[in-house]
Amino acid sequence: MLEKPLVTMRAEGESTGVKTTVHVRDLAPFIVDEPERLGGTDAGPNPLEYLLGALSSCTTIMIAYVAQDQNFDYDGVTFVTEGTLDPRGFQGVEGVRTYFENVHVNIVLETVESDERIAELQKGVEARCPIHNLMHAADVDITATWTRK
């Protein structure tokens, strides 16, 4: 029986109130915080904003990998990612989910590739993107628009 080649990732941190400082590898720490209206100091994005950023950046990283595998030619990517949630969930209302109901990703590729090739790239990226698949498994309604510039 073959063993899985597992990789362990690690984050460390400390928190005061709702402001958290996170350390990953030997990189500069980053701040996770809430807006002042939610009791934070607005020193950084909140966890759900980081999740949208994680989905966006994971998607663009996977675009690079899948494009290489598919010989897909492009010069750059821009994106806008929005998520909608019912805040009553994290306010403690029973039966209301605490995370996004839906997320929409708008990807614009700088490419001369055809619509069919863009659709093929999208399919490959969505199949391989860990954050996309994590959110999909959590029953988040993820929609995407992929176009060219």
C-alpha cells in the first residue's frame, strides 16, 4: 500500500481582542482584524475577506499551473470576488450558517485564446483549486464569469 505524500502547513499567532497577528514560515506577519463598527481596530482584513482573497489568489495560481499544462497562452489576470452572507449566523442565531451563502468570481484574462479554450482552462482550474473545492464542499454557491480582455 502506498503512503500518501502529506504536507503539513503551520500558522502561529497571538491575539488581543479581535485583532490577531499571524506568522507563517519566515514571512512578515499579517494582521487579521475587524472593522471598528464590529469591535476591531480596522488594522487588517477580517477572516472572511481573507477567505475571498485566498479563493482569488488560489484561482490565479491554479490558472498559472493549469495554463502551463494545457499550453494556454495568457499575459495576465485580474479578478473581483464577492461573497454574500447572513450576519445573523455569527451573531448566534440558530440555524443560520456562519459563512458565505454564495460567492461570485469574475476573472478577466489577457489572452487571445478562444472561448472554448477559456472554458477548458476554467474547468481545469476549478477541479484543482483547493480553496474552490473547500468552499464547494461547504455548499457555498460559487459562480464564476471568465472573460478575456
